[in-house]
Amino acid sequence: MTISKNQESYVFQCKISETPAQVIGGKGTRITVEKDGKVYEDILDGVTGAAVGALGWGDEYMVGVVTDAVKSSTYSYPSLMGNKESEELAKFYIDHSPKGTFASALWCCSGSEANENCMKIMYQYWLERGKTKKTKFISRMTSYHGFTIGALSLSENARADDFRPILLPKTQCLKMPVCYPYRFQKKGQTEAEYVQELLDALEKLIVDNDPETIISVTVETLPGSSLGTVPPPKGYLPGIRALCNKYDILMHLDEVMCGTGRSNPNGGLNCWENFMPLDQGPDLQTVGKTLGSGYATIAGVLVSPKVRNAYINGSNQVLGAHTYSSHAFNCKVALGVQKKLIGNGLTKNIFEMGNLMGKTLKEKLLSEDNIVGDVRGIGGFWSIELVKDRETKAVFDPKLDLGHRLHGICFQNGLNVMGMQGCVNQQTNEGDFITLAPSFIITKDDVDEIVKRAVKSVNDLTAALK
Ligand code: PLP
């Protein structure tokens, strides 16, 4: 079927009356896209949907995994029966994380749903321990945790503001300052001083709001869609861990976008292993996206022994009943994905190739006269932030919508990226960036090509603004 330019979309999402560009095929690191009646082949996929497609597209091995999953898997309603596939996936994730970090997993269908479940698991954890006053969540300014009501309440961005009247009250979803050294580490301030300032602010928030009422602190290990892949400075995440321990509060890391192998330094799964001692991980962690790599819609909540034990010693029951939790097909497909990512050294590959991509982009873009202010990230997750003036870091007029414009130019130059706005001010949409999150199978040639196309696109946009 060919969709003509003016035909209305039948799908109720995004701009309803416009037919969006449509992916009509994909192989490896390349996708074919139909846009306005024209077919674009050989688009290098620099962002794999939204940091999803770890294995790349049209993977022959996955044809076997998916076929097998259809043939052998049985659906079971989790409140009545379990299945072996969900057990095996949970065991795999636990075994490939630092020893003792996780003890259980709940599988669901999206990152938003994972965070929604996580909020309830954390609240119930305190009920199991008899702490009924614990009803408040802490998360961060300029953050994104999903589009359901609970996850949006944890978030702080323009999307959340659109729905403010129906979200959890701000007094119950407290916000600590964003961690964003490029913008907010003051001139003359050391990294350690900046980190201390952030931790002091968090501690004040905890104390001012009565630690006995705080359920948890949630942060994205490497924030993606709201800020543009800002690696946490040294000591920041361990500092949050220490404050959570001090005040008996749960620490929850949202690794929906950055985790499951995208940015792990040891060929494993968790992004926080870059930034925290391996024996001091989070109490809970949410994951998604690369878990199913686009071949299955799966996400999850990983639970530490501490949380699991509180349940076992309490009611021994996780409240909640979703029809598609622990979905056998999804779990089997995700396990197939993960076995290949780890077994074939692809998590190691993306860490190495991703860092090469990021470092080369940084060298090239920051040594030339253009509109790039910062290039940041780690492993397979990088962003390029645009500024009007490198010295003052002044942002462009949001009406110019340069993040999205650069996305369009990249596409014309054969590179798929994600263009965004609002990293500096979510309310006014100030601050433009693009994000790169290629598949784990990228080669050195792909890296060279991504860099070439991205640099050309930045230069094209810079020239167009003169
Ligand atoms: N958490 C983070 C950090 C995300 O980046 C996202 C999506 O981009 C989500 C949660 C929500 O995931 P989903 O879109 O699968 O609901």
C-alpha cells in the first residue's frame, strides 16, 4: 500500500492528521523510510527508534527465536500461574548483574509501566515494614520517567506540565535539582564542590520533608530524553546511595533508556556500574527498550534482596495484577536478545564503538567553528547540545526549533537521530540537542559514517543560520 502525502493517518498518535514518515524495512544498521510518498533507502540508524534496537534490524537469528517463542510459549495469567520463560529471563538478568544486587524481577510491557509498578512496589515495601507514613517520592528536575500518570508525576518536564492538574500533587512528588555540570557547575567550582552542592540540596529536601515520610529517590543513571545523556559526575550516585542509607530511603535507578547493555563498561548490563561501587547498587532498577530490542514489547523492575526479603517476611504477596505481566512470549524473545548481546560480545562492542563515536564527534565538532556547545555521553549513548555562543552557552530562540531541524537535516544526509528541545528550560523549551544511540552491532565503518554524516549536518545547519 502506498500512502499518499495528503492521506490522513488512521493511527491516533502524534500529529493525527499527518501521515508520519514510516519505517518500511530495516537490515542491520540501516533502515528504509517512506516519507511524503518518497522512499529513502540506506538511512544509517543512529538512534534505533528511541534507543531500542540493540540487535539492529531484520536479525536472522531472531527469526528463529521469535518462531520458537510462538511455537513453544504458553500464555499464563500471572495471578493464577507462572511460566518458565519469565523465570529464566529474571535469572539471566540477576546472574549478569554484580553478585547480590538483584534477587527478583517483575516483567511488564513498557518503561512507563515499569516505573508505575516500581512506585507501587516501593510504597508496598514500606507497608511490609510497618512504615505507613512513607508516602512521598523524590525525583529530579528536568527528568523523564514515562507518560503514565505516576511516571509523569515523577518526571519534571513540559510533558508533565501539560497534565499537571491530574498528576500526583507536587508535595508528594518532591524534586531535587538537576545534575547538569555543563550548565550548572559554576565557574571556579570543582567537580567535587558541585557534587557536594547537589547532595546538600538533596539532604535538605529530605530533612525539610521529614525522612520518615520519604519512600524513595529516583534518578536516571544517564538521563536521555530530557537532558541529553549527561554522565553523572564522580561521587554523585554514590552520594545519593549514602544519603538513602543514612535516612532509610529506597534508591531507584531508572535505566529504561541507558541500561540493558547500552553503556556497561564490563560487557554486562547495568549503566550504573560506570559510576558506583559494584557492591553498592540500587535497591530497585527499571529497565526496558534494549531488553526486547524492538522484537518484543518488554520492560521490567529489578528488585534487590533487601526489598524481596521485606516482602517475604511480610505479606509474601506483590499487590497488582496485569494481564500481560511476565508474558511468556516477550520473556522468551528478550532472553534470546540478551543471550546474543552478551554471548556475542555485542555489549562490549557498543561500549567500545560508542565511545569511539562520541570521542570522535567531540574532537571534530568542538574543534570547528559551528553551533555545537557540548558533546557528552558514554558507551552507546551520546548527545550533541547546540548553543548560539560557545563562550556564554547562550541558547537559541526556541521558536527556531533547532533540535528538530537538525534531526531533519541529518535525515536528509542519511542519518537517523533524535532531535529534542528543552534541556535548559522545559517550560520554555530552551536548549536544543540531538541524541545518538546506535545498535550494538555497529562497526568501525558505521562509526566513521555516523560521524561524517553528523558533522556534515551540523555544518549544514550552521551555514543555514548565517
Ligand atoms: N524512563 C526513561 C528514562 C525513558 O527514557 C523512557 C522513555 O523514553 C521511559 C521511562 C518510558 O518508557 P516507555 O516509552 O517504554 O513507556
